[in-house]
Amino acid sequence: MARIVILTGAGLSAESGLGTFRDKDGLWTKYDLEDVATPEGFARDPGLVTGFYNARRANLLAAAPNAAHLALAELEAAMPGEVRIVTQNIDNLHERAGSRAVWHMHGELMRALCQACGAKWDAPAEMRVADACPSCGKAATRPDVVWFGEYPYHMEEIWDAIRAAELFVAIGTSGQVFPAAAFVQDASRAGAETLELNLERSEVSHDFEETRQGPATEIVPAWVAEMLGC
Ligand code: APR
């Protein structure tokens, strides 16, 4: 009975056509993250920020899970024990592939959040700042995503799962954003084996016992097949 925690990042969804952040042509080479991914940026220009996420939501609605998402869903369904996904991605491709145990530590693009009362609801394809909250009626709508300077979601459960893990795997993440970048050290300290699957070596590759390089749609299904003994 295995206990596996899998951290995923933008590289997992890259081959579904969703952009990464820090690669050449990544989102943070085209946009200033201070403008579109901070509470201060939203306060300065809510229309710009809402438009940025509306565009990303339109991309997501046109995208589909890839072979790597599907393989991780198969692992969760077929592996005796517990397979937990901790994702930094705000897309819903894990769920659409069939994964059930998914923590979205950076929130979800398909959800809306009321800044006034904290209510959450399904986001419309085109969100507007003036959309009224279905709970309190105020026009204080924002995407339910965690911006720089905000506290990620589900951290207590995530740390508990990492401390109990026998295997920690990071897939498609550059290891440049905390706290996720430190999960490998937390997992090692707690005695887990650690594996990195990424297109290339990352900032934190040296913290992993094993690293494998290649596109997620190739190396993730191959690793899952090994795990399931196929
Ligand atoms: N297969 C596997 N890995 C890939 C692929 C691919 N097809 N394409 C790119 N990668 C790798 C890159 O080499 C890089 O190491 O995915 C990683 C993506 O890194 P980032 O763009 O930094 O994305 P991520 O690590 O998810 O960013 C973390 O930063 O801005 C925030 O909130 C945002 O959740 C995001 C967080």
C-alpha cells in the first residue's frame, strides 16, 4: 500500500496548449506578474486582471487533458494505497482526466471569489468585476486564484500528506515558487523517496534522489506504467 504525493506545475499542462510561466515565451515574459497576479495589481486595475484571467479561461475551455494527466488519473484509480495530487495549476485538467484527490494550492480558474464576503461559486466564462456575488449581492468579484503575497490553499492537509508520504514526485514545475519549491526537502526529511519528472533539470533538481527529463506526455505515462507493473 503506497502513499504517494504528486506535485504538479505548468509543465504538465504545456502539451495541452496552456502556457507555462518562466520558459521562453512563458506568461511572465509577456505580462508583469505585479500587474496581473498580485492583490495590489487587482486593486490598481481590476479590469486588466479580470481580462487576463478571462483569456486564460478561454484557453482552458478550448484545451483537453493530455496523456500525462490521464496517466496520473489511472495511477490514482489502480494503485493500492493513496495517491494525492497537489497542483499549482489553476486549470481543471486533472479533474477532467478523472483524478479525484486533487488539492489546488493556487486556486481554480473556473471558480469565482467574493472579496467582500468570501463566498465562492462557479466562474462564468467571461467574468466581470461588476458581477454581483450570489451570496451577499456586492459587486466585488475576483477569480478564485491565489496571487503572490497571498497564502496558498490547503497547506495543513498538504504538509500532513507530505509528512506521511513514502514517495514524493514533482512534475513540470521549475521549483522557483515557495512553499511548493520546498516540498521536496520536507518530503526527504520525513523519509520519502523523491523523484522529479521535468522537461529539463530545474532549480531544485539537486534536492531529488532521482530526476528524469523529457516531455510530460512521454515520461509520466512511462513512469505510471512502471509503478503499475505494466
Ligand atoms: N513536460 C514537462 N515539463 C515541462 C514541459 C513539458 N512538456 N514544458 C515545460 N516544462 C517544465 C519547464 O522546464 C519548467 O521547469 O515545466 C516547468 C514550468 O515552470 P514554471 O513556468 O515556473 O511553472 P510552475 O513551476 O508551475 O510555476 C509555479 O508560479 O507564477 C506562478 O502561480 C504560478 O503556479 C505557478 C507558479
